[in-house]
Amino acid sequence: MSRLRAFAHFWWNFVVGDDWRVAAGIAVGLLLTWVAEQAGVDVWWFLPIEVAVVLGASLWRATRSVPDA
């Protein structure tokens, strides 16, 4: 059981990492892209924009919480 737990822990840290919001944002973006593609809408451009927005939001949150030196 410890090997299974270690394997699951590795994948959790690999996918989620330090910020669960980034993983959730990317998962939502992938889901929305898939749904739009299934509906026949050409949305190849959506995911790169969504990744940039999620990354920007993550950086904003990280720099906002750092005290001024």
C-alpha cells in the first residue's frame, strides 16, 4: 500500500504542484476546449490564451503576497 500511496503522491505533486488553482484552471480550459470542439467550433486559439491568463493570475497572486524588501 505504501508504494501505491507514493505513486499517487508523486502524480498529485506533479500535476497540482504548489498551486491547485493553476491545475483547476487548466483542467477547466481543457474541458471547455473539448466541449467546443465536440460542438464543431474551431477553438484551437482558446487554450494558449487561457494558459496565459491562468499563469498571469498565478504570478499576480504570488507577487502580491511577497513583502517589499
